[in-house]
Amino acid sequence: KILIVDFGSQVTQLIARRVREEGVYSEIVPFQKAEAAFHEMKPKAVILSGGPASVLDDNAPAAPMPILTAGVPVLGICYGEQTMAQQLGGTVEGGHHREFGRATIEVTDDCALFDGVWQKGGRYDVWMSHGDRVTTLPDGFRAVARATGSPISVIADDKRKFYAMQFHPEVAHTPDGAKLLRNFVRKVAGFTGDWTMRAFREEAIEKIRAQVGKGRVICGLSGGVDSAVAAVLIHEAIGDQLTCVFVDHGLLRLKEAETVVDLFRHHYNIPLVHVDASKQFLGELEGVTDPEIKRKTIGRLFIDVFEAEAKKIGGAEFLAQGTLYPDVIESVSFTGGPSVTIKSHHNVGGLPDRMNMKLVEPLRELFKDEVRVLGRELGLPEIFVGRHPFPGPGLAIRCPGDITREKLDILRNADAVYIDQIRKHGLYDQIWQAFAVLLPVKTVGVMGDGRTYEYVVGLRAVTSTDGMTADFYSFDMKFLGETATRIINEVKGVNRVVYDVTSKPPGTIEWE
Ligand code: XMP
């Protein structure tokens, strides 16, 4: 086990993720609770995270001294480095030279952390985000890398197995960061890396049982991977104390509702209430064309319908959600600047406050790809686990302009043909998200001997690792031509197909 002491950095969870990738179990504990956790957990190694404070402030957070005297390997990152250096007798100076973002460091000496990754004399890209710097070394340490503005950027005490760095190795912007962390985990701390998602599953089940006791839980299913994995996991933990509610807003893809109902009721035997609320949703959306009003209307109705169903079920004090770690940090940007709401996502927030329920969020520490691994571990079918993300407001935001049942049907059918093509050509797993959009314009065409005047379908496909940035996918023209022909032949109401070649930024993935 590795204990991660959290000093409040926005990327602490990424450290845990990298450690999990190395097959090692870790626990994140806020610095105030670190001493107790250290004694209880008896970790084989400790990582001190970054954080927004300055060690020069009064009452600056510090690492519990027992951690630094117990003889376990310790890795300090950013604030973790500064507090470590100061606590062990070095000095830290305030920010004459603040470094944020990409920086270059020069390796001045070898050490176990750099083994097989960085060489003496080499210069490497890293990601910095700090104001203070270490100016004199604590006893027993040597400087092994320097950066512009801080001659002491990485420090090492091989005897005590203490290492510390000013940059963030856990973020993707430090290209070799994962390898450096691997060296700490494997070479310095000596872990073999045999922890797996199966262990996560077992621990999560224990935690859910401990939290819920004999209480009742309701879980809203969206048809997406996250809520499905959360529900299956919770059901495994507490069985029929869980009831799932699937609010069908009539904005789902072709056959989606059937798939979800079948999977939960028949495959897993999980109690499921399927609410067909399409009339209500489509009724209230009539004539609504503004994307944000669409989202807000759907979000509000979703809460109304869900709340009414929960009342009918009665007696539940817990609400389960498939919240992932990126949902938690989405509104906070890494560099600390305020982030702007580009699109208001409706699947987090609102519900629990209003319903006065306690949250069960077993996936809160995980990233999307880890949830997929967990889903496979829980036996969810591959076709479900590997599915592209689908937005909460569904097809409403893929139908620019006003929404009608007729348009939704055209869109659903065109989308199904498009996805079928992608699957048939073996491209599905190379694409982050692919979908059709129905444009609110009609254009002239000719079919047989007649003139047609019908809708235009836009096709979208992007590659991405997290949905935050994306590139359009480069299909070959033959594929696109064949897909256009199929859509026009098989879907009544469409006579023209276009492909979207916009990346994000400047575009967004969805059209609304
Ligand atoms: P954009 O369009 O902002 O999408 O580039 C990024 C990712 O978020 C999804 N998305 C949503 N998900 N509610 C959701 O639950 C929403 O309102 C929403 N808008 C976009 C989108 O499908 C993509 O995966």
C-alpha cells in the first residue's frame, strides 16, 4: 500500500491513478488526517502531493514527522517537496520566479528515480505549477536536476529513499512523468504491482456496505456506462436494497431503452423501474430552440420525474450516482484560473440537495477508462462497456432547432446506420465518439425521376482521451460515400449527408 498525503492539489487523484496503473493500491488522505492514517495503514511508501499553500505562510500544512522518521520511502511533489525540504532542515524561498506551465529541466546527476528514463546532462519537458523554491538542501540530500529559476529542482537522498521534485510527474504534460513514478513505486519502494481492478471491486463493495448498512438506495440509470457500472457494483454489495430508476426522456438512441431494461431486469436481475416520460419531455421541449434552455428544461424535468418515482418507491435515504473523477474536477481548471461554463452539464448536482439524500458514489476516484475496466470485471457485456459516451440531454442537442418526434425518428435511424457502418468497418474502438446530427434545413435533391426536398444529416466522429480536446476522425472518402448512400437509401426524409471536419477547440464535440 502507498499512502498519498493530500495537500489540496487539483491533480492529487492523478497520482493515485498512476499508482493504480502500476498495479499498486493507494489511499489518498488529507494532510490533517495523515498521521492517524499512517499508523493505521502502515504503508510501504508515502507520496506527498502538491497544494496551493506556501510553506512560508503561518500555519502552513506539513507532513506528519513520523512519516519522515519511519524509514519508509517518501516522494514529495511540488508543495510536497517544499515542505519535505523545510521539515528536514533545508530552506525554501518565496516566489521571485513563479513557474506555471511547461518548463524544461536539466538533469545534473543520476538517481534511482531517473533510472532508464533520464540521463545526466539531458534536458526534459515537465509541467510546473508553483511559486516557492528550495534554496538550500536538507542534510543527506543532493540536487539531481535544475530548472530555470530554481537550481534545486529535484532532490534525492538515496540512503533514506527520499526523493522530491518541483514539477508534477502525474500530469500528462510531463511526458516522462509516469515512468518516473513507476521508478519510485517499483525500484525505490520495491512494489511488484499485483493489485488489480478485482481488488478495487472488493474494496468498493466493503465501503458501500459500511456506508449504507441496511438502508435503501436508489440509482438513476442513464443508459450510459458510468451509472450502469455503479448500479451493478452497488447491487453486488447490497442486493435488493437497491432499486434502479431509468427515466426514459424519449431522446435516446435506437433500441437503447430496450437494451438497458433487458440488461438490468433479465441479465442482472436488478429491480428496475422504467419510466416512459417521453410525452412530458417532448411536450415541454416543443418550440424550444436554444441549446441551454433545452439542457435546463431536460435537467429540471429529469429531477421532477426522478423525485416523483423515488417518492413512490419510498424509504430510500441514499442516492447512487456514477460520478467520475473528471466530473468532480470539470469546473476547476488545472492552472487555477476560473473556468467558464461552456455547456451546463446536468448530470451532476441539484438532485441530492433537493431530495435531502445522502450520496453513494463508488466511482468518484476513477477515470472513464478505469470504469470500463471495472465494468468488464463485473461482467457487463463488451458492447455496453465499450460504448461511446452519450450526453445526458441525449438527441435533443443533436437536433439543432426545435425538436419533433418526426425529426427524432429520422435522426435515430440515420445514427443507427452510421454506427452500424463504423462497427462493420472495425473502426468503433478507434473513435472516442461518433454520432449523427439532424440539421434544421431542407435541401433539394433528385431521386429517380423526381425532385426531393428533405433534411440534411451531419456526421461527427472524433478522437480524444478525455473529451476536453478532440480531433475529427479521418475516415477514408470511400467509407463516407458508402455511409452517405446507405443513410439516404435506408432513412426516409434525408437526401444529403455532410461530414464535420472541425476539431475541439475551436468546435465542441456536440453541435449544441
Ligand atoms: P462538448 O460538446 O462540450 O462535449 O465538446 C464534451 C463531452 O461532453 C458530452 N456532453 C454532455 N454530457 N450533458 C452530458 O451529460 C450535457 O449537457 C453534455 N454536453 C456535452 C459530450 O457528448 C462529449 O462527450
